[in-house]
Amino acid sequence: MELPVHLSKESRVPIYHQIAGQIQAMIASGQLAPGAPLPSIRTLSKDLEISAITTRRAYQDLELEGFITTIQGKGTFVAKVEESLIRSVKIKSVQQAMEKSIESALQQNYTFEEIETIFAELIEELKIKKGGKG
Amino acid sequence: MTASLEVLSVEKKIEDFLLGPINLKLESGTVTALVGNNGAGKSTLLKTIMQLARQDMGEVIVFGSNTNQDDESWKKQIAYQPQTLMGCDSFTGNELKVLFSKWYPNWDDNWFGNMVDTFDIPMNKKYGKLSQGNQQKLLASLTLSKNAQLLILDEPTAHMDIVSKRKYTDFLTEWMEREDKTIFISTHQMEDIRKLADYLIFINRGQMAGKFEKDKLAQQYKRYWLAEDLPQVSIPGEIERKGLRTVTTHLPLEAEAYFLKAGMKWHAEEYIELEEAVTYLLK
């Protein structure tokens, strides 16, 4: 199966970390269900055009953290992940996305107060669009 | 990890061209691309490993066996694909298959059939009458089906069309899924390097010019788009500048320290493409 992993050349985050983070997010969001097979290290390396050394490192980290399991001779699969771990991944990925937006606003020379205003306005707009959900 | 192939201080002189001294070690389970400009000595190195050209100095060790001996059983552990197959023009694909499958004890007939079908190779035609692309596809099928532990490939995709190249890459990837396989591939195709290689070995005018882990290579170089004009003097590690504000360095940390000290800001930064890094190294 193909994984929608996208690597950034601009990012200072190491490639193996980017891969592990994105797979974690797919697992936390339920896009990858427990028991789902992951591509082999060689196949993912070919698809992402990186060395198997990097992919292996990402898979090793994911395995250590309990997101995936490797069954000798069968392949790598999504593990049954604890609810608390899923929650922390979700929070982390939302925080990272917001941090990135704030960083880009700061680069455009906005102050924190101005960013807060933009943020509050956006929330109001979205509330109307989504019919006051959440 | 165990070594599949070791080349120790190998030197070979052919007329006024000197190859080496070359030292390299390939670990099992890895794919290494041999990269160099035309005439750099890539084919000579591969031929020397196969003892098709005997080295003047040094040793080649294949799975622990020294190749410099009368016993040539080490050859069955290697599947070597030369650029062209000599002396086989009058044989058809089917005849070549019979010859090859007899010589190699691990011959994989299913795999061979699958490659021939996928590439749609005319098997009743004489090798010499096939197009260069089809010759290469037949040669690739014969080589992989030997199911040896070590593949040594000399520019295997040079004549393949785009679709065949893609299929071939998939075959090599699948082949690497088998346990403890090793590939040493000389190539000028960036796609081979991007999609297959773990390590890159550079060779320049017969000399080793470095061995790199692929993903670390591109990350050694960084490009910055500055907010103001660059100074006249070179910045640390400077390799190339475009216009007055865009600069590429192979010492990103030192360059950033320099920018900070000089109070220079930058709008954007990125690691360069692998192809650019390879080009810098081959220049």
C-alpha cells in the first residue's frame, strides 16, 4: 500500500523524524487502522526516494514507541495503540500546525496581539461556516 | 552486518590510465551506486572485481573468498551484468536461458518468466537481432534470475525506455526484499540513484572520490535566500551563488553563524536536490 508521506526540503526536522511523525498522525486519526499493513522498508524507500537506512530508522522509532509491530517473514503492521498515546499525538500534531502558522505570521512581521486577533476572527468565521459545531 | 564484497587497495593500469588504489566494502542488505563521469573507470573497476581484468595490486574478497585463485566457485555467488554480452549474438533468448539456468544452481525460472512477460521480450529472436533496449531487458532478466547473493550491474538501464526503467526499478526493489541481497550498480541515471541507492560511491579519473550515505549527501548542502546583498568575499563553504542574494554552501552551520554575526537575515533556506549534490561532486 502507498502512504501519503510528504517530505520537506525546507524543514530542519530530520527525514526519519518527518516520516515517523506523519505515520503517527495517520494512525492517530484512524486513517491507518490497527492491523493495517505498512509498505516494506525497501518499497517505502523507493517511493520516497530515500535510503533504506533512513526508512529503517523511522520504522525502528515507531516500533519502539508502540505504533507498529514487525512480524518476522510477514511484514510490518499498525499496532493497537493506547488511547492516551493517540491523544498525545493528536495534540502534538495540532500544536505543530498552529505553531507553523504563527511562525509564518511572525515572519510577516505581525505582533502576537495582531496574530491573536486574526486567530479569533478566523474562529468566528469557521463557527458560522460549520454551523456552530464544537 | 557482514561484507558481501571487499576491494582492498586494488590498482589496475591500462595503457596510461591508472585505476586506484580503490578500497571499498559493501555490506549485505544494501544497494550502492557507483557514480562517475564517462571514462572515470567504473566499468574497469567492475571488470576487475569479476577478474575479467586481473588487478596489478591489491585483493578482491567476495563473501570471504579471495578471487585471486584457481577455484572460481565464488563466481556463482555473483550475478554480473556487463554493458553488452559478448559472443552471444547468434543465440535466441530461449537458448540463452537454457545455458544460464544450467550454470547457476539457484536459477529462478518463475522469476525469469515473470520478467520476460513483463518486459515483453521476443524470446525466439537472436540476441544480435534485438534492439539495444530489448537486449538490455533480456540481459537484466537473465542476471536477476540467477538469484545470486550479490548483483553487480554495469549501467543496466542505459538503453531502457521510461516505462521499462520503472518496471526494472520495481524488480530490483522486490529482489532486495529477499534476505541478505546486495546490489552494486554503476549508473548515470539519477532515477536509479534516487529510487534504489542507500550509498553512493564516487569515482573520478580512476580515483575514489568519496562514499556517502545518500540522504546525508544532499543534506550537506544548503541554499539560502538572503534579505540583502551578499558580501563580495565568499561566505563559509560557498559553492555557488546565483544573483546577489542566493547562495549555496556545504557548511550550513558555519554559514549561518557567519550570517548571524554579520546581522544578515534570510527569507528562506532549503536542502538542495540530490542531483545538484551529485553534480557538485562530479565537477
